[in-house]
Amino acid sequence: TAITTNEINLVPDTIEKIYNIGHMVYDISTILKLLNELNLDEDEKKLMIQNYQKKIINVDQGVNSLIDNNYFIQQEKNTIANLINEGLIETDNFGNILFVNEMTKSILKENNLVGKNVNEISEKIGIYLDENQYITDELIKYKKEQLIISTKPIYVLSEKVGNIIIIRNITEIKRLEDKLKKSISLSGHVAKYTLEDIIGTSREIDETKKLAKKMAKTNASVLITGESGTGKELFANAIHNESERSKFPFLAINCATLPESLIESELFGYEKGAFTGASKEGKLGLFEQAHHGTLFLDEIAELSIKMQSRLLRVLQESEIIRIGSSKIRTVDVRVISATNSDLYAESSKGKFRWDLYYRLNIFPIKVPSLRERKEDIPFLFEYFLKELKCNKPVNKEIYDIFYKYSWPGNVRELRNIVEYLAYMSEEEIKSENLPHNFNKVDNFKNSNEDKKLSKIKMIILNILFEKLKNKEKIGRKKLSSTLETKGVFLSEKEVRKELLELQNKELVTIGKGRQGTKITKKGIEEI
């Protein structure tokens, strides 16, 4: 037995009894459900629906022409919808999905959505649609994803016929936001120097470069100490370029050059109209501009206590608040700071916060002074001459003078001297071409040093005096680690040099083997 709808020719000859019930017209929604059960792509489904519409409408050619026009309009709508960088869903009044764009399939990671109900995506959306509540930027959870949903009604001739749902993936929004921040902040904010740009072959500078390379592999804060002119900013640049953050921005600010009110807006940014004279568009702070990158804070010791507190919060929470705003913004920034001050001593005096000191001082690195690596002077001298495109020969006697000089301005001073000699010398660079005040500066410094001990030597004497009172011995290794707790970072070799100078002044005696170093009566009187 066979039942057919005016299609007897399709019944096999072997069937004896046939019931022809005539032509049946099915609702489009029924056809849609049937097509969803078949393994057909979207274009095939749409074409079959269009053909079925033509077949069931028993009217003149004008209506068929109208259907054809409607099909092309639908195709245009689909093309436009697929150009949108957000998910778009069209439903009827009952939440049944009539159309989705390609971005929706990508966000929801599902292809067969047409014909389903929105409750299968999120019951929360279904509730809103049932109650005719329309939402903007509502956060919902879909499987393991966080989605931002907005809904709008569709009206035809004042009658509501369905809904539009806009879907955005919060992970994608963050990615685009990061891309925008990177694009904005990369405008010239690039670290210029690498470890190869730090000139020198001395053991001191070589060990410092190796230490910097190890520190670059971490994300923790780095505190660079050293005298003025030693190249602390070069090391900050190099650490960034050696790190995984090298593709992201490197920004620098000198904390000593700006007043507190200005440094706050530079670091944290501000909203439009936050204060008199503020930009109408507002401003991104350096922390936001350095997102995923590195922020170098030079002369960190010059920050006020108030600014130290705000900086501490950023380091602890990785969050900033712009001036004139209450919105908390998350930032991912590595902080490298530098100072030529003794931050430990400044903290002891209450001028620098202890908690901030320990936050900044996770990875300490000391850049050696030029006095400590005088064997690098010829290499630096030749490098600066080449940089200045000066090919004049150098009389070697000038190096003898340089070796005896104490270089209070370090590499920066040497660079200035080289520039002076490059332009002021005639055919050959000689000692008589040196600036007239060159030796005077050194003599003045040496005469002062003879009269008064350096701060480091005074700290060493105080440590030795404490050990004497406690009847304890102390060697170079223990002395180096004790100095570190006081914010003074010296290698064992540097400690030995300081002790020898103190012994020459008869302020300490250096014992043999494991006897350690002891302070003398003269040394106690010096304290």
C-alpha cells in the first residue's frame, strides 16, 4: 500500500493499492524543520525554501517575480550581516532562530543554529525576550565563554515581528582593546638599546650584563642602582629588549623633572574635563600606554610619599584609576626603576616607603662606575670617536691621564670629553687638548675624598663596629650580604677594594684566612 500527494508516477510498480490524497501544502516552519534534519548547507536550504514558496503560491507571475526580488534582497542582507564583526541573530516572536551571520557561528562554535530556539543558547536571553525586556551589554555565560549580549525588537508596520540579538565575545573584545593600546603606545615608544650596545670587556661590566640577561627572563620589578652617568637607562632598555615583552612598548619617565601634579597625570592619565587645562579628549597614562610592556621610572627616589603610595597600589594590584574617574582599569606592566640614591638609607629616614622599596627591589642590579672598570676606557673612547665620525689618531699618553682620573661623571663625562677632543684637537688628539678644568675637577674631588670617607666606607665601618661589640668575625662574603640588606650592592671584589682602602688609612685590619676584618681604634674614632 502507498499514500501519495498527486505523485503517482513515483510509486513503484510492485505496489498494488495506492491512495492519492491530492496536493498537500506544508507550513514553511515545517519545511524548515525537515530541512534541518538533512545534512544540507545553508545555501541549499535557502534555495529549496525559495522554490517551495513559488510552488505553493498559486497566483500570477507578478508574485513569483516578487519572490525572486525578495531572494536577492535577502542575499544582500546576508552579505552585509557577514561583514559585521559581531554575532547577529534574527528570531521570530517566540525566539525561534531565523537567521545567523558567520560571526555568530564562529563565536558560538556551532553551525546548525537556524531552526533552534534561543533558549538552547541561553535561557536568560529567552526570559528577556519572553518578557519583552530589551538589554544592552548584558554579560552571560555560554559553555566556557563569557559573552556580551544586546537585544532589539523588529517592527513591521508598527507590529512586532521578531528580535535581533547582538553577540560579542569578551575575550575578543579584550584582544582588540590590547591591540588598540599597543597601536597607540607603540608610536615611538621602543627600547633603543640592547646588551650589545653596552660597550666594555671588563669583568665588572661583563658580569653586570650577564645578570641583566637573567633578570630579563622574569616579569618581576628590577631596581637599577649606580652613580649618575653610568648607563642605568641603557640597562633598562636592554633588559626590556631581552625580555618576552620586547614586542610591546617601552616607556620612560624621569621622576625628578616633573612636579607632583603633572607626574600623576602622566603616569595614570585623566578623563576629559578632569581639571582646568585638561585635554577635551582625556589622556591615556603611561601605565596604560605601556600595557604588556615595560615602564622605566628613572630617579625613583624623587617621588613624593603620596605618589609612592599610588605606585605601590599599581605594583600590588596591577590596577590604575585615571584622574577624574572611578573606573578601575587593569594593566599588565613590568616596572624597572633606577636611582643614584641609597634607597635603603632613604627608607630608614622615612623619605621612602619600605613596602615600595621591597616591591621595587625584587631584582637589584648595580651598574659599575667608570672608576671600577677603567680598562674599558680605550674601548669607550674609540667607540665615541667612531660615533662622532672622527678619524684623528690618539696619542696614547692621554689614556695614562684617564686611568688616573676618578671620573665623577662616569661614562657620560667621558662621552663629553671625547666630543670636546674630537672637535678641538688639530691633527692628533693629545693631552694638551683636554679642557682647562679637567684636572682641577679631579684634584678637587680627591682632596675632598681625603678629608671625608665615602658613605659606603662609613656603612662598612659601622658593620665592623657592631661585629666587634658582639665579638663576631666577618669576612668579605658575609660583609657583602650584610651591605645588601642596607641597600648597598657590592661584589666580593668590590668589598675587598673598599677594605684595602680602609686598611691603607689604618681604619681596619684585614686578617689572614678566616680571621675576617676588624675595625681599629682609629676606625672607631672615625664613626
